[in-house]
Amino acid sequence: GMSENVTQPWRKILYIQQDYPDNYVDEGFLKGLVRNANVRPKRYRDVVRATAPAVHQVCLVALFGLLWVKLERQEFDHLS
């Protein structure tokens, strides 16, 4: 009969084998997309304040490492 050549409609399900290429999308693929649903605007000042402790810690570790290397190489002049 005629039902032998009828292609099943594409479904947005990845785990079943379908008669469509892997990168196929239909016209309604992005229909349910909601962009930035849970995004809250942030003030620059608040972002800087929130990252300050991490930046402070990285700077302390870098300073410690620099002093360690300089002491190991004995690159400090004696104070007179």
C-alpha cells in the first residue's frame, strides 16, 4: 500500500532512530525556547564587590610565590 513510503514526522527526541539526518531541525524546533528566563540584571559595583575576595586571594598567592622564589635565589640585598 501507500503507507510503505510515508516518512514518520520528525520528533525532538535524540535517543530513537529516525529517518532524518542528525543535524535536522524542523520549523518549530526553537518554538519552545525561552531566552534569559532567570537572568537578573547586576550592577557593576556589586559584581566587583563579589569578585574582590577571589582576586585578593590570587594576588596573595602570587605574592607569596614571588617572595618564595626570590628568597630561594637569595636575590634580596642585605639592609645596611
